[in-house]
Amino acid sequence: MILEGDPGGIFNLANELSRTPRADVVDTLYRLAIARGVVGAPLNYGWFLTREGRHREALAQFTAAHEAGDPLAPFHLGETYWTMGRHRDAVTWLEQAGFREGVALRLARSYRALGDAAKAERVLLEAKDRDAEAAVELVTSSGVLARPAAIALLERHLERGAVDVLIPLAELYSRGGDTATEIRLLRRSVEEGEPNAAHNLGLALWRAGRLREGRMLLKEAAARGDRLSQDLLRRIHGERRAQLRRLKREAKRARGAI
């Protein structure tokens, strides 16, 4: 009966199923909701299509959402064009998106891809105090902020709960020689489940001479499929084997000299 008399129910069911493997069912439900004029259906269908990698189809839905007056549509049009590498189109729409988290980062990267580094930097500078992603991008992609200013900026975002600044903030402390703070921040990044956190903490501990704990974390990360940790462990094993061979050669020469 939902299919015949409850357009809102169709839409809600599509949203519920949109993260399940039943893509064919979800597709049909969203189309039914759109045909019945459910507000928000084109935008949500567009989201679903982007997750499926169907970007061209998503553009059509986001365009329909924009024509219907959906204020979120410009951002999603810009983001989809950005994902597709169509940076001029991305800029056109992202400039209309207003302030939303993620706009400045994508807009800056599109400007940079188009060869306009000055505009990219200006966008990030304008957004750095209100958008943690923009702050991280500014700190990691340019030298416009001195290290103390960059640390202060990321610390402010961390105080507001932006845990995605933890790893770049730890790197800034590392560059200044503050290993204790670096390790403290990286431990928190592991607790927060940040990507590559275990690798970064394991590497920091290894460099600090805490070899057992560092290697344990790297092995755990490698076992979970972390390619950086896998590569680093191979490099460490290779260096240890080379060191053992060198020690054996030196011991052999020493015995020959007696």
C-alpha cells in the first residue's frame, strides 16, 4: 500500500535502504518518490547516485533539486563536478554554495587545479577560522602561516571538537621537537578512529626510541591492511637484515685479523 498511497513513506523507505546492497530497490523507490513530487527526493536520490559512482546521473538530480529551489543543491553540484575533475564547473557551483563545511576545501583545490594558487590561498584564509577542513588544508598545503600561528589555529579547532586536526597538529609539534605532545595527540587520534592514526603513532613511537610499542602498533595497522605500515615494516626488516649482514662481515674481518 505504500507504493500506491504514501509518497512520503516511499521516500523514507528509500532513505532507510540507501546504504544497503539493494541498489535496484532503492533506485526504484527514489524514482517513485520523485514522480509523486516528494520534496527533497531529487537531492537524496543524487546523494545515493554519487555513492554508487553514477555521477552523471547524480548531476541531473542535483540540477532538478536546484531548479526546485533546494539550497543544498549548489554545493552538491559543485562537489560532484569536483569529484569528476571538472574544476571550472565545480568553481561555478561552489561559489554559489555559501558557507558550508567542505566548500572552501573543494573550491581551493579546484582553483589550484586551474592554476590559480593565489585564489586558492585566499579562499582558505577567509574560511580558516570557521572551517576545520580549510584550516588543515591551509596549514598543510602552504607556508602562509608560521608554525606558532598554525598550531594556535588548529588548537582552536580542536577545542571546538574538530578531531580531524589531530594528526596535522601532531606533525606541527613534531617539527618543533615536541615529541611528547606529538605522541599525546596521536594517541588521541587513535582513540578517535582517525584514518592512518595507528600508523602515525607507531612511527612516532619508533622514532622516539620506544621500539616495542611502536612496532606493535605498526604490525596491528599492517594486519588491518594499512599499506603505509606494511611498507614501513618491510623497510625496517630490510634495514635490520642489512645491519646484521654488516655486523657479520665486520666480525669475520675481526677474526681474520687475530
